[in-house]
Amino acid sequence: MNILKQAKFFWTSIVLAVVFAIIMQFLIAGGSINQFYVNTLFFIGINIILAVSLHLIIGVTGQFSIGHAGFLAVGAYASAIMTMKLNMPFPVALITGGIVAAITGLIIGIPSLRLRGDYLAIATLGFGEIVRIVFLNMDYVGGASGMTVTHLTTWPWLIGCVIVTILVIVNFTNSTHGRACISIRENEIAADAMGINTTYYKVTAFALGAFFAGIAGALYAHNFYIIQPTNFGFLKSFDILIFVVLGGLGSMSGAVIAAILLTIISTYLQSYPEIRMVIYSLVLIIMMLYRPQGLLGTREITSFFKVGKSAKGRNAA
Amino acid sequence: MTASTQLLKVENAGIRFGGLKAVSDVNLELKKGELVGLIGPNGAGKTTFFNLLTGVYVPTEGSISLDGEKLNGLAPFKITKKGISRTFQNIRLFNELSVLDNVKVAYHSQAKHSIFSSILRLPSHFSGEKEMEEKAIEFLKIFKLDDVLHEKAKNLPYGQQRRLEIARALAANPKLLLLDEPAAGMNPQETEELMNLIALIRKRFDLTILLIEHDMLLVMGVCERIYVLDHGQLIAQGTPEQIRSNPKVIEAYLGEEVS
């Protein structure tokens, strides 16, 4: 019964998302939306993918990784090399970006996921910086002056990737495999004692998160005409981390909402460059003071619609 | 006792942390279907010994085998799959997960559907999840936890948390169940219920149980044999009567009888 309800909800949301995507496509193609808003929309989409992919690593599996911009960079450069140097079509570049980032995730994850808490955070932070510096010193991709990239990211590709990312991560989380990851977050020793291969699931979550960050990187690279190593510094990693923490650790919809809100706030604050970071930081400080568990806590947005129903169900049982 | 074949064999097992010998030279045997107690003063190495059995620590000396298979050096999750499952001295539930999901996690290693089928929501995902859910609900009925299925584990009262932990350990389908101070912090009535529960699961699941406990009433009441550990070494073993009158045990742990 529960599974049936889940499936119904699942298909309704997909249909709604596709309808939204098609309407937006017509509006953008027809030119009825200001280019400024279109840019913001694209930025929001990329940030949603980043937030959701990091949510899988931190919110679901509980591995505090703060080098996510590293995977973004790997995806961006790998895809840019595919389109600009090897003249491959955009879809191939997109997938390559994801796969190369996922492989990087595996290489980084297998040794560093043995570390816990603060140590893992420091190791991943170091990874992010290493990636940036490697690209900075690679003449093949333009070094510090960066690499020019054709604008190929279009609305259908963007929204398609956002929908697929959310679907995959929701489906993964709401299965026995996702529960295995959550059990690691809740108590790693107990998870181990219950027969969960903790290393395998930590690495899987890490690689899956890295894959989607790589996809986001490909979309990012082909949206902004130029990519430079400075775009992928640790501040970028913190931006993504803030989406996840502000939305509520463990809540995917929270991460999505936070990504949307913060992208809009920071875009509008660009008109006030002097006080932009001050206001942005103030928003975060106030948020953490009055709602330290994040926007949604560990709940999902869907649980707010179901409150009445599930309460009834519990009484009946 | 039913078939008197050997299940667990521990030979000269021990572990040292640097220069400290936490456990050394432990020889212990469990026959199928036995209920055996492990007692000793605080810091004697009882929990460390459990950690050796479950693979949390790798023994630096000696060997441990279950059903003739050597367990030394296997990862904890592999040892669980081989048939040793445990509870913890300080409860370690998955607090944010529901009671039902806590048990489902223990079923995970028996799951048949792959990550791939879950992501693509293939039919095998739905059938696999459904089977797990039905099994878990049936299972929780035995433990009288079926009225709190969707409650988060952290919201349960203490006694129920202990019971859920035992249920979760049993859901992993062990041959040997290790209970680390299951009655800690329980009042006499709860302890009584726990003793009944242990008797029930033993019959129902054809289990061998090794338990650490400080509550002598419980240990002497349910255990068929008792091992006594002090300073990392076994100082005695035998039936409850033998242990009760063993001078070494009285000196190290039980103390002189007052009455």
C-alpha cells in the first residue's frame, strides 16, 4: 500500500516537472523572459545538481566532504576538453564529465573514506585545492587564463539533468541501499555489525555524488563561455556545503530549496557589490542562530503534505 | 541440549594495544544451542573480547573459528554474514530511522535487488522491498514492537530500545548471538521480561547465546555455563554452582557472601 502511494507520487512529480520544463522552454525560446532571469535560472539549475549530489554524500551517508568544487572542476575541464579539443558532441562531453569525476571520486574516496569526521573534511579540502592547482599549471587547458568554451548548455539539457539527478538520488535513498547509507550516518559501528559493507557504500555514495557534480561541471563549463581554475576554489566548495547545511542535513528538498533561495539572493546582491558578502553572511548567521537544524531539518517537503494522513494511519494501526 | 556439536572455538586468543595486553590466552568453546555467560569486574576485557569475536579488533594472537571456519582478520560485516551478531553495551540504534527501518537494515545483506534496479525502479526493486517490509513487520510482532513500527528509534522508551536492539541483531540471522549487558539500567521487572524474551528467542530461532552481564540473578538464573574474565585472562569456568563457590572468582569479582 505504501509502495503504491510512493509510486503514484513519484509519477505525478515527474509529470509536473516535465510540464514545467516544456512551458519554460516555450517562454525562453519565445524570448518572453529577460536574459538576466534566464541566466539566473541556469545558475539555479546547476546549483541544484551540486546541492543534491553533495546531499547524498553529507546528508545521507554522513561523510563530511568539503572538496565538492574539485569534482565540479574535473567535470568542467573534462567536458570542455571533449568539445573544444576533441570536437565531440555535447552529450558525449556531458557524460564524460560525469564519468571522469566519478572515477576521480573513486580514486579519492577509497583511501580517504577510511578517515572520519574532521580528518575526512581536511583530506577532501586538500583534494579540492590539488585539483585547482593541477589545472592552474596545465598549459593544455590554458593555465591561469582559463579555457574558452562554446555556449552549448541549453534549457532542455539543463532541466533534463536536474530531473535525472533528483530522480536517481531520490530512488537510491529510498531503497535498501539508501538505508544502508543512512545507517552509516547514524552509527557506523552498528551498521558494520549489522552486515553492512560500510566501505563499499561510503565509496558508492561518494562516486555517485562526484558523478553528478561532474555533470554539473559540464553544464557549468558550457554555460559561461570561459572556465578558469579560480572558479573552483574552496569558496565554491563552501557555497555548495552551505546549500546542504542550510537546507537541513538529511533533507534533499531542503537542499534544493536552499540552492534556489541562496542563488537568487546572491544574484540580486550583485547590484550591491560592496555589501554583498556582508548581507549574504548575515543571512547565514541569522539562519543558523534561529534555525540551526536548517530550513527543513531532516524532513522532506513531501512529509508536510502527508502529516494528516500518516497520523490517521498510525491511530488505525 | 540438542545436538552437542561445537559452534564457536576460541584458541589462545588475545590482543595487545602497544604494550598493554587487554585480553590474552582466552580459550573458549560454545556448543550449539548453549546459553553461556561471561562475567568479570569492570575493565576485565569482556567487551574487548566481544570486539575480537565480531571483528572490530583483529586478534594479535590465537585463533577464532565458527563452525570450523576461521574468522581472524575478516571485516565485521563479513563476520556478521557468517553468523555472529551482537548488541552493544551502550545502545547503538539508528536513531533517526524508524523501528521498521532499523530492522530492514539488518535484512540488507540478504537483499536480492541491486543498486541499479533500485535507481531505475525495476520490478525487482519493488518485490525486494515489499518482501523485506513484510518480513520485518512479521518479525517485530514477535518482539511486541509492531505498534511502534513508524516511530523513530530514538523516541522509544529505554526498555523498548533494548528490545529493538536484540530484534535487529536477530534479524541479521545469526547462529551465535552476543549480548553485551542486555539488562544494564533495567529495573527488576524489565530484567524479568528480558529473561523471558531470551528464553523465547532461544527456542524460536535455534540460537547459541553468549552474554555479558553484571546482574548475577540473571546470569545465574539463565546461563548453563559461565566463564569468568579478570585482567584479560580467564580465571574460571563452569556451571553457576561451581562459579559461585570458586574462591578465585569470589576474590576477584563476586565478593564474600554477606549472609
